[in-house]
Amino acid sequence: MLAHLDMVFGGSCFICRGEARALLCGACERDLPRLPAERCPRCALPSPRSATCGRCLADPPRYDATFAALAYDFPADALVHSLKFRGELALAPFLGSLLLDEVQHDITEIVPVPLSRARLRERGFNQAVEIARPLAKAAGQRIALELLERARDTPAQFELPWAERRRNVRGAFATTRALLGATVAVVDDVMTTGATLDEIAGVLKGAGAARVVNWVVARTLPPD
């Protein structure tokens, strides 16, 4: 992968454009915004002693765990944005590889968050699928592209106030087959409120999944 990225980016760091032997130079890689070591196992937000946070205790999400590599802050946000909106597909293996040390591979299905048909036509690719590829390879599994589909199109979540996001995705997803007893990993680029992932977890569990976990590159942290 490093040789491929060197060929694509010409030996310069994607962030600072200085000399680099891989996607990022050593300084920019060290500057990647890591999540706190102590965080809620359910939603990946900071939590003392890694205890389940008060929010997840008061209003438990339907997903069972969240594994995230980075906080959604610079330069992680720039990398995700460049993949998602500028089509820098060579970034996807790097972002996926960041998750390899975070995730657990005792799963039976790997499912990327699907795009609507219109958005997929417009963008030409699904960034969640591209991020999932190195994860599926490491787990020795295929990506279950057919398992989850958009039942209806919805406005982009980032365009909506946080309070409206859960309502926006209600009924937006459907499964295509039963998942009796399965442990499903749902892959996405960024987790903000968790509304989309919560809706997907509910749909997957409605199809029989026993456990649903989130594998996300970046987690948006609450403001200080």
C-alpha cells in the first residue's frame, strides 16, 4: 500500500506537501487527532475509566459498541473530506488501515453504510465501501454489499440540526435477508450524532442480528 500511495502522491505528504515516503510525513501522522484512551464502549465518546457514558445509560442506542480510529478534527477531517467530496480514492486504504488496530474481528458480516442510488451516481463510489476493503481483507471476509439498502432517499445528515437527524433517517434502510444470530460490523467514515448508525442497528437487529458494532474512521467529539 505504501508503494502505491507514493506513486499516487509523488512522494509528498498529502497534508503539508513536504517530503514523505507514504501518504503522510511523520510529523503529520503524529498530529492525527487520536481519541482519548478512556471512552464509552458503546458510543466512543470520552468517558472516565471507559465506563458506559450517562447518555448511553439513559437512552441506550441499538448498536452494541463503537470502534473509532480518530477524532473528527484536523487533519482527519481534511482526509475524510478529500476522499468523500474530491474523489481521492487512494486515501481510503489508509483510512481503513487506521481502524485495523481498533476493531475486533469476531464478526460474521461487514456492511458499509449504503448511499442512495442518486448520491452513488453523483459521487461514483461509496466511501464506506472503499474504507471497508482493507478491514474485510484483514478479517478474511467479503463485504456484504447486498445486505443493506436505502429504502428511501434522505437529505444529507450534515445539513440538518442534530435534533432532526434521527427523524430524517427513520425508515430509510432495509435488509435483504435474515441475519439470525449474526454479529454485524457497520462501516462508515464519520460518526456524529449516531442517528444513522442507530437506525441501521435497529434494522439489522429486526432481521435477527444478535450484535451490531460500528467501525468508523472518525468520531465527532462534543465541543469543550
